[in-house]
Amino acid sequence: MISEIEKSSESKMSKTIGVLKRDLASLRAGRANPAILDRINVDYYGTETPINQLSNISAPDPRSICIQPWDPKAIPLIEKAILKSDLSINPTNDGSLIRLTIPQLTEERRKELVRLVKKMGEETKIAVRNTRRDANDSLKKIKKDGKIAEDEWKKAEDNIQRITDKHTKEIDDIIEVKEKEIMEV
């Protein structure tokens, strides 16, 4: 019973960190990264379809992304979706390929992105701590029902705290790496 709570908590915390990694990957950091297009959907024949399901996406150099749709009729739809998105990048189209040129970030924009990254990290830590609280509440309920002894409960609570600390440190490391990436000129 205790091990199930610990495993469940660790699993939830790991999934929370996975969401943070995915969100950070889609953040534009001044370097061409095809993951920035992951959140953009195209209205393709009446269905909202992710760009990566309509085309081949590559980053041939650090400042550009190439999108090569499998259906040439999708080119104007993809362009329209990119223009409507929050990327602030103008696509160029040569008839069979869409190119996105990633502009250099200004110092002000870099600082703004770092603040956003820190905020995302803090929100993730809050989610991890909420998972810890839920696990501790479950342990208290089991203890109150008399299903475990005081020392078992304390040991389980310490294990939950250790799991939480490990995931919090991982979040800090991820945020630090992303900050360095953003501030890199």
C-alpha cells in the first residue's frame, strides 16, 4: 500500500517534469528548433492538424527551419497558421518549401524569456509539491485507519520527501540549462 503511493507519486512528478520539458522545447530561444512548431495546428480540410503531421520539418542551420509539406496545397494553410501563431516569424515560401528565419533575440526579449522560464519552473515545482501533499494525505489517512504503524508512516513520509527533493532538483537543473541557452548570444 505504501509502495503504491510512493510509485504513484514518483510517476506523477516525472510526468509533470515531462510536461515542463515539452513546454520549454517549444519556447523560442533564438536558435532554430523544430519543436517550436509543435503547438501550431493547421486547419487542413476542416480538421485541426499539427504541422509535423502534414510535412517534413528540418533545421538545416542554427537560424532557419524548413517545412516541406507532403501536399503542396497545404503550403498556404501552413503559412496562415504560422502567421496567426505567437511565434512572430514571417514564413517565406518558394512554391514547394516554407522557410522560417529565426531572428536574433534582443537582450530585453532574452530577459523576458528567462522570467517566463523561471515562472514555468516554479509552477512545475508547485505541481510536484501538490503531489507530495496528496501522497502525505493518503499516508495520514492510512495511519489514522490503523493500517500502518507510526514508524512505517514516518519512513514513508521521508521517502516521499526524498522523491520530491530529487524532482525539485531536476526541475532546477532543467531551468538552469534553458536559461543558459536563452542568454547565449
